[in-house]
Amino acid sequence: MDDAILNAVNKHFASNYFEARRKFRDYVRKAAVGEARVYPSPAYGPGGEELSTDVAWFGDRGAPKVGVLISATHGAEGYCGSAAQLDWVAERGYEQLKSDEAILLIHAINPYGFAWDRRVTQEGCDLNRNFIDFTASLPRNEGYDAIADSLVPSALDGPVFAAAEAAIERYRVAYGEMAYRKARTSGQYRHPTGMFFGGFGPSVARQTLERIVSDYSIASRQLVLIVDYHTGLGPYGYGELQCEQASGMTGYQRARDIFGHSVTSPDLGTSSSLVLNGTQDDYWQRLLGDRHVYVCLEFGTYPPEAARPVLRADHWLYAYGQAQIQTDFGRDIRKRVKQHYYPDRADWKEMVLCRTRQVHRQMIQGMRR
């Protein structure tokens, strides 16, 4: 491992949300060229701590071209994104900005999920399914409806658990693996304690993002490039640049022009993700149309099937085991979620920083095309 990268790995990755937030504030303050702002959250941490989304702006406030780096859309995945943001500041990426360019760092857009090591918001929403138009009819997911009680059963062992596993297996055999994946992960809007729940309305985290975007007049910019850091899909340590369906093939082509041929698309079947409802790109597409490029930078951790028991236990805890949330049993479940989405290993962290440095460089270059 290169010594410089090793040093960066040791400095930038945090052991919990609170350390990550402290580092972000310290790095921005020491840079002395960024404008910092705090957006308090109504949620609280495991010890009753105050939570927040922290923001830093680098460059001219009137810059027509803006890059936006967002961490912790799925809270427990924030370790990766936070370290990438810190690395950009520590490497003095802001010194590369020209007078018509700016960077907006949004640290921990879902601070509740980050602090509690959950993917969801305080409402139980998957934030990356929450950006639908709630004034229209909610998307239906009949596949999820059919197996909802099996995906999050009322018991984690015994006859109820065994029956749930059998029901899921029957569904997979009857409809195929792709249909099962789509049912489970594409987003559902009827089961608030279930997996990949998109909400009954805009979550606090979504409203925070919309407020930040308004406060910094992002909708008025000529070009906005968004990198949203995620973990959990794809090969271990590989950073896949995923487009979402909201931008369509023209959005995919814009992303490929900037980030190269490694960009993937669910429309083409090249992405490790499926077509999803209510992704963050739905929001950016409505706001900016072809003046934006959105990519989800997804770092692989462990096989997707390994995530199912981890997420099942997490959702079970908050649906049926609330009295155990702050017990050793509950803390062990949160630890498992964290370990799945944040492999605390030097090799994985090195891969993250190598790839994010490349993507950050491509983003800056893309502003100049």
C-alpha cells in the first residue's frame, strides 16, 4: 500500500458518526477558505446527542458550475462518503477550482441513519426511495406486498422464521431471482416498518436537502454535477458509477462523457442496481433537467444475499423488538449493519480513496467541457 494513501486512510475514516462530523468541521475550519453551515436534525443519537447535516461551500457563491458531493444518503454507508469528502478537503481539491466553479459538500444528509448505523431515516424511510412526487399516486409494488410479512417476520427464529424463509423461497422459484430482487429492493410505499420503504411523504432528510439546495441557489446554476456516495452493491471495494432511470439515456450519456465508460445504467442492464422508485436523481431531474449529471458512486462490500439477514434483523428490531434497541442484543444488530456496509479494512478503504480521487478529478474536468 502506498504510504500517502495509507496515511490518508488512517486519518480520514471515522469509527462513528460523531467522529466523522468532528473531523469534517475541523477539516473545513483548517482549510480556511470554505463557508460552513449546520442544519440541525430533530432526531437524536443513541446517547441523546444532537445530530446535524453539515455543509461546506468552496468557491465563488455565484459560480455557474457546481459540483455537489453527498454522504450518508443511506446512513450506515456514510463512513465511505465522509472519508471521501474529508480526503478532498485534505488534498486541497478546492485549489483546483476556477473562478466559475464551486464545490458543495453535504456531510451526513441522513444523520440519524449514520449515528444509529441504520440505512433508513428517523421515519424508517429509505431516503433513496423517498424522492417521488407525493402529490401523484404512489407506486405499487405487488411483489413486495406478497412477501412483506416474510421479509420482516415477527420472529427471528423458530416456526415463524422458518415459515417466512419457506415463503420467500417459494416466491423465488415461482417468479425468478430478478423478480424477487425487484420486489424486495425497488421501493415500496405501504409497509412503514418494512425494507426499502419510500415513505408516505417527504422525510426530514429530503426536506433538509431541498432546503440546502434552495439556500445555495442550486436550481439557478448552469451546470450541476452530483456524486452521491453509497456502499453495498457490486464487487468488494469496486466503485461503480451508476446512473438512475430518472435521467434516462441522455443523462447516462452526459455522465459517460464526463466519467468514462465505467458508468453503468439500469436501463441497459449494466448496473448492479435495478430500476428504483424515488431515487435522489428523480429530484435532480425535476429540478435541473439536462443541466445536471447525477452519479451514484457505489462501493461493493459483501454479497447482496448477506445483506438480507442484516437488514431483516434491523427492521425486526424497530418493528417488534423496540424494548431491545438499547440492549446488547440491539447494539449487536447495529454493529452487524455497520460491518456489512463499512468493511473496516485497510484494503477496502484504500480502494475507496483511490477511486474517489479519480472521480473527483473527473468531476472538476467535467465542469470545463
